[in-house]
Amino acid sequence: MGKVRTNVYVDKNLKIQAKEIFKKYGLTLSDAINIFLAQVVYERGIPFSIELPDDVTLKTIEDSRKGINMEEVTIEDLRKAVKSGTKKAQAI
């Protein structure tokens, strides 16, 4: 299969952040874009839903990024909660 060079304009910071994530998977930016394009073709459309979050979700995202209303939970905490049937386990 032949390859072609394509130039696209992307947000500089977004590109840097995405490349760091792809690096963790052993992928280059080109690999990731090819995966996305393959999924678009396979799905015959965007391979994920595109929806705007509601106000509650936006507030929750904003709070979590600021560390507001966050509680550190370990795997061991989750195991104990599941075994005991506590409300924390029900929220999982």
C-alpha cells in the first residue's frame, strides 16, 4: 500500500500532549492518525460519538481538574468496599 504525505494544521499544544500519550503506546503521530482514518473507513463515519457535555458534567470535569471534591481511593480500598457491600462499592 502506498503512502502519501498530508499536511494538516493542528493546535500546537494539543499535538504535543497527544504525542506524549501515543508515545506510551509505542505509536507515532502518523500511526495514530492512520488508526483513526482506518476506523473512520471501517465505521463509515466518526468512530465515536460527538456530544457536548451538560452543565453538571462540565462542572464535574472542571472540579476534578482542580482537585475539588476528589478522594484518593486505592485498589485495596475498592476490594474492601466490594467485599463489605458498602455504598462506595455500589458506586463502582
